Amino acid sequence: MTEESPERVCAKLLEDMRSLQLSTIGPNGIPHCGYTPYLHRAPGSFYIFVSQLAAHTRHLLVNGTVAIMIIADEQSTSQIFARARVSYLCDAIRLTPDSPDYTSVLDNYQERHGKMAGLLRQLPDFMLFQLQPKSGQFVMGLGKAYTLTGDDLSIFEHTRTG
């Protein structure tokens, strides 16, 4: 039995998971963790549609740097210490309704997340952000960590210690 490549496992993770964890920094310097559904458009852009009532949204409006993680479900992993996961450090860019991709991104987002996304589109406090990765790391399992490099972070370099 041959093991799948890290590129393929990471792509499947991004396709299968529907939400990401995000970490923002508030104006007082205190970190905040949250989660939200996302849309991934290759190569490398993530989109989130979030309420201004959420702390992470207010933080993104002040400080456009965000760390995100997409991680395999606990129920589908055989080793809790080695869940497949990919993390990125991103720049958050707010897309306004007059942005060229605004409608098509939200249409794709709604296709992925269903009826509730359509309802949220009608609420005035929801904002669309593009998360543009600057660096990344993929962990496929114990001893299988990769630094993501290249212009679109599509090159997987095995991380070694020492």
C-alpha cells in the first residue's frame, strides 16, 4: 500500500472541511480564537463571510493579519496527536459589495454552505473577507510536517528538526 502524497492529503482536507479556526489580535493586543465556515478558491485564497458582531471581525477591520487552521475532524482520525492540519498566516482583505468578485464569491460560498449562507447575505452586519496566505505549514501526521513554500505556497518541503 502506497502512502498518499502530502499535496493530495492537504487538497482533500481543504475540500472536505467546511470551517476554519482563526486567531486574531484585538486592539489591546489580546489574542482571540474563533471559527467560521470558509470558501477556498485555488490557488490559495480563502474567503470568510462574518458578522461585525463577532470579535474576530472587529479585529480584522483594525489589524488585517490573521492566522488560520483547517484541521481534520477528531472523529475521523485514528491518532488524536497526529490530526492532519494546515495552518496559514494571512493578510485579510475586506471585499465590499462593489468589488468585482464580491457576488461570484458569495454565490460560490452559498453553493458550498447552503440556505443559511443565503439568509446571512441579507443581513447588513455581514462582511466578506479574502484571506491571502503569506506562509503556511501542513502536518500530515507524526514526523510528517511540511513548510509550504513557493509563490502560491504549493511546494511542500519536509520539515526537519536540528
